[in-house]
Amino acid sequence: MESEKELYKIWKKYINKNIYRVTSDEYTKDIIKNGINPKKDPLKKIRPKLERLYNLVLDLENKGYIIILDWYEIKPIGSFVVRVSREDLEHPYVDFTPSWKDVIKYKKQWKGGAIASNAGKLCKEILKLKLELSKKDISLLTEILEWSKSKYKYKNKVVVVRGNSKAFETAKFQHHLGKIEPERYWESPYGSFNHFKKVINKYGLDRYKPFFKGEKVAHFRVIKSIRPKEIKII
């Protein structure tokens, strides 16, 4: 069992550091003024049309038309993209990462935001198939593609929050160790030193040590608001 002095050193080194999120410059003014509220949904108006697109992707896949996107390291099929996109839309959380390497990748990959970027890519791939789609479906694809392009004009920015923020104490610690929800989430040790001590004393330091050292990467799904004064945009 580590002493309180040793735990404080670990907390200061691995927890009290920058945590990052990539966001479209479209939203930075609001973030600077009002902070981050995971319950606020900027895609509420377009959501019904996105759902129609997702249903079209699944219907085409059931008919044997496989749509594949390029996510650099992996090339997911359409149904996987739909599942991930729907999960992001349905759950009121905001994702953060402690990895600067991830930030650089996301900043380049998700221009205009992940939902908009993936929706545009899905539309492009469907149109490439040259299928005899209904006028309604073609109109939908054209509209979402134009909406997606309108998001591309905004540059991506990096949101920086310190790992000692109270918002990270209730965040879902997504460890990516192959478990299904809710087992894929652990209690977050990030936040105040007292919170860190409580979690480490409960689960042990060895559980989290590989993530602290960067040997494994976890993501934080924040469900509580973050105040403007805690946020820096770069």
C-alpha cells in the first residue's frame, strides 16, 4: 500500500495534467462563454435526417452492399459506423483523451466533428455505388452531404482541461479492454487528490498504472458540466 505522500506524487504527475478534446471551431465561442454542457445537443435539428441515413446504410448492407470508410488504422463497415454514431448521439457525454497523439489524429481525421464527417463519408460512398435509389433517398443524401460540407469549413480546435477537474470524477473511464457496456467502463480516478485516493484504495494502483504511464490509452466520457474558467482553447 502506497503512502499518502507517494500517492500525491503519482496524482501530481499523472492526474494533475492536461486532458484534451478536439472540437469544431464552430462551437469554441460558446464553450469559452458558457463552458461545456454534455446535455446540450447541437445536432438536435439534423438528428431525424441522420437517422434516415443510418437506416438506409443498414438496409443497403442487408441487401449485400457493403460500405467501407477509411479511419486510418481501421476501415469500418457502415453498420459499425452507424452503431458508433448512434451511441454518440444517444448518450449525453463529451469525450476527452489524455493522449496528445490521439488529439493530433482526431484533429486531422474528424474535420467538422465526427458525426458530420462520418455522415458525409457515408453519403459519398453510397452515391459511388450508382444504385437506383428513390428520389427521396437521393434528396436525403444530397442534403446531408451539403450539411456535412458546411461543417468542413470550420477548423478543429483543441479543448484543454486539467485532469484534476471535478467533472472527471464522475466521467466514464473507458478502458478499451474488450468488455461490453457497462463492463467496459471503470470508475475514474481523475479529479481531486481525495477522489484519486479513494479510487486507488478501492481498486489498487496496478489497475490504472498502465493508463497513467501511457502504455494503454483510456478515454473519459464526461457527463457533468465543465465551467468556462477550467477550459483553454488552443
